[in-house]
Amino acid sequence: MLSFCRWHLLLKLIFTSKELFLDEKSETINSCTKLEIIITMTRRILSLLIAIGSLYGAIALAADDALMARGTYLMESIVACGNCHTPRDPENLGAPLEGMAFAGAFTIKEEGLNAFAPNITMDIETGIGGWTDEEIITAIRDGLRPDGTLIGPPMPSPFYATMSDYDVQSIVAYLRTVTPVKNVVQKSKYTIPLPPNYGPKVESVPEVSKDDLIAYGRYVTHTLGHCTECHTPMSEGHFDFSRLNVGGRVMPNVFGIATTAVSMNITPHLTAGIGEWSDKEIERAITDGVSRNGRELAKIMAYPYYKNINEEDMNAMIAYLRSVPPLSGLE
Ligand code: HEC
Ligand code: HEC
């Protein structure tokens, strides 16, 4: 105890702060008692610090879980990178090939391009396992590889450019959990000229508030779902946004399956578009691939993924689709 008391004196020198000791009346308490009080207080402060520390740890873990949950939701529903990056089996009605999730080699042939979706699994050699988070984010939103070369269409980077920081980070978190698959994919061939980049480097993008239904619906439809990519015609290598959602893009040899699909008019035009369709009918086309008249749609859209779109996003998307100018396609 004596040596403790000496320690106390030393501590007293260090902690000159009055609050750490007792008030005036403390004179009556001997040094050792004071020391015990200090030790108890220090212990309390320490346990408080530890408690705060573990609270922060728990918050950080909860934040990681939330990011992962968001990434899983996006990847398995509206964003559906797998619809292009997971190869399909032409023998089995275009079902995804087992064990090849995100391993690439889906082909898309359109006028001017014969594109092959690369391997985006975490394989270091043949996938993107060696890329940093920042490099993957730049590939998604800016359409640039780490070596600065442009990622050509139909990779929808010009649409992903407005993806929020949180959403793009959640997608990267999800991709990091993808099983690495060794699969070399051949290079895409373009006969149309490609620009050096799609625009200035994307900086920070905030979340889009759900309070504005149409703005949020546009974010879901245009940014996350890039629905507009397939449903808006191109003119001289650029999207003609004055004809938003009017359809008419010809997509031969879809996913290596011998079908030619033509994207439909999904503007709210009463006869040429989906203006007369009920919300349920629009939803069925998106999630089940069945047109209003019961016709089965070509298996090009990401129906198995779109089935998982939550009600809030589906409602916002339908509200947005109904809000754009109705076009007959003959304008
Ligand atoms: C409509 C089809 C399509 C969708 C959807 C799509 N991609 Fe791609 N992606 C491609 C094609 C095609 C390429 C290759 C283009 C080229 O060769 O220039 C590509 C290239 C890439 C690359 C570059 C890889 C490399 O090694 O060069 C990355 C990374 C990538 N995509 C990630 C994603 C992610 C993540 C998503 C979802 C957020 C996504 N893609 C959605 C078709 C698509
Ligand atoms: C990869 C290209 C592509 C993407 C992405 C895409 N679509 Fe489609 N969509 C098509 C094609 C092609 C058809 C027509 C298929 C057919 O006629 O068999 C179609 C058909 C439709 C139809 C049915 C129209 C009709 O008259 O039967 C609706 C509704 C629709 N798409 C909405 C959407 C929405 C909403 C999204 C985004 C969540 C989306 N599409 C994303 C290519 C695409």
C-alpha cells in the first residue's frame, strides 16, 4: 500500500486538475483513500472509453452490414450487372451458366460493335481482383480502365455516371465477395469511333432523396437500371435523348441466342407506348417478361433480377416512366 501511496503523489503531480480529486473536504481523506478514488475513477474512465470504442466498432460493423445489404439488393435486382457479365447457356434458353457468375464472355453484336463483357470476378489474373476500390468505381462511373483506356458500349457507364457514392461503394463491396473464376475473355471489336472518355471525371455524387418521387424514379430507371440505354435510339453513336424511351433499337444475336430483339416504345403514349397499361401490367412486363397482350418478351431484359425490385423502387420507376413525354415514334 505504501508504494501505492507514493504512486499517488506522483499521480497528483500529473493530474493537477481539481475535479479528479475531491473538493476542499478531501483534506480529511488520507492520500491512500484519494489514490483508491483515482484508481476507481481511472478504471471507470477506461471502461467508459472501452464501451465507447466497442460502440463505435458495433456501429462500424452495422454500417458494413448495411453497405453489403444495399450492394446485394442492387446487384440482385435493378442494377443486375450479372445480366451482361454472367455468361448464359444458349442450349438452355439463355439460363446463367452454373459456377460462372460474373466470369464474362457474354457477347453483344450491334451495328458497329461486337462486344464481349469481361470477367469481373475477383480473379487477379483474368478478372479485376487486382484493381483497387477506386479503380473499380472509375470503371463503373467513368468507363475508364486503370490504364486509362475507354470501356466501350454497351457497358452503361454514361448512365452509371450519376450513381451515388454510397451505391457504387455498395456494389464494390458486393463484388469483393464474388468467387474468383479463371476465364479469359476476348477483346471487344468496335468499328464505330469511340470517344477518349465519356466526360469530365465523376466526383462526389450525393444520394437522391426519395421525397421527390419522379426524381428518385428517374434515378432508379435511368441511372441504376439503365432502362433508357436499350429503349432510347442512337443517332451517330450518341443517344438521342429527345426521343427518350421511344424504342426501336435492334439487338440481334442477344446473349448468343439466335433471336433478334427490338426494344419497344415505353413512353406513356396512349397507343404506341404504355400509356394505357395498368401499373400491374407494366410491372409484369419488367419482372416476368410478358407484354400487355400476353406475348412472351425476348429474354434480353434482366427479368430474374428485376423480380427482386422492391415495391418502393418499382412504384417510383413506373411513376417516372409515366412522367416523360409521350412519343409515337413517328416524330
Ligand atoms: C449492358 C451490358 C452490361 C452491363 C449491364 C454492365 N456491363 Fe460492365 N461491361 C460490359 C461490356 C460489353 C464491357 C466491355 C467493353 C469493352 O470491351 O470495351 C464491360 C466492361 C466492364 C469492366 C471493365 C473490365 C475490364 O477488364 O476491362 C468492368 C469493371 C465492368 N464492366 C463492371 C460492371 C459492373 C460493376 C456493372 C454493374 C454496375 C456492369 N459492368 C454492368 C457490359 C455491361
Ligand atoms: C438490354 C436492353 C434492355 C434493358 C436494359 C431494358 N430493356 Fe426493356 N425491353 C428491351 C427489349 C429488346 C424489349 C422488347 C422485347 C420483345 O419485344 O420481345 C423490351 C421490352 C420492354 C417492355 C415491354 C414493352 C411492350 O410493348 O411489350 C417494358 C415495359 C420494358 N421493356 C421496360 C423496361 C424497363 C423499365 C427497364 C429497366 C428496368 C428496361 N426495360 C430495361 C430491352 C431492354
